[in-house]
Amino acid sequence: MAQTVAECLTAAEDSVTLINAVSGGSYNVTGITQAQIKEMVQRNVDHLETILLYEPVDSDDDTPDVKGASDDKSSYTGAVTTGKAYIAAN
């Protein structure tokens, strides 16, 4: 069974939460280096960017059209921006 746009976006919420928490200083990063933190944030930025580009390649493809959906994606795009800014600053 194919995922829906809503299911894809819900699955991306963990990445949004993690990026915002690390950037805001509320994520417990005890025991890992700054390089590891940046790698973790980058993985989550990559994950969000990938999900936001989901779209079917043809009419037989059941990939959800996240890219073309009218759903509010501002929290996801905002987290990408926040994550990239965090990586650049640290």
C-alpha cells in the first residue's frame, strides 16, 4: 500500500523536531562531538529535502506527490533552513 502525502510529512516530523531542538539548544548532545552533531543535523536536513521532492514519475507510479501537494510545508522548509544555518555556524 502506498503512503499518502500526509503520512510522508508525518514521518518527517521527527527530523523537524530534532533540527529545531539542536539549533535551539534543547537537544541533549552530551557525549558526542560537534562534528557528530553536525553530521546528525545534516542527515536530517537531507531526509527532509528528499521527502519534500517526492513526486510520481508517471501515472503508474504510486509515489505520493509531496512536492506538488498544497499542504503547508513551511515547518519542513523552515527546519531545512535552520539546519543549514546551524551547520554553517558550528
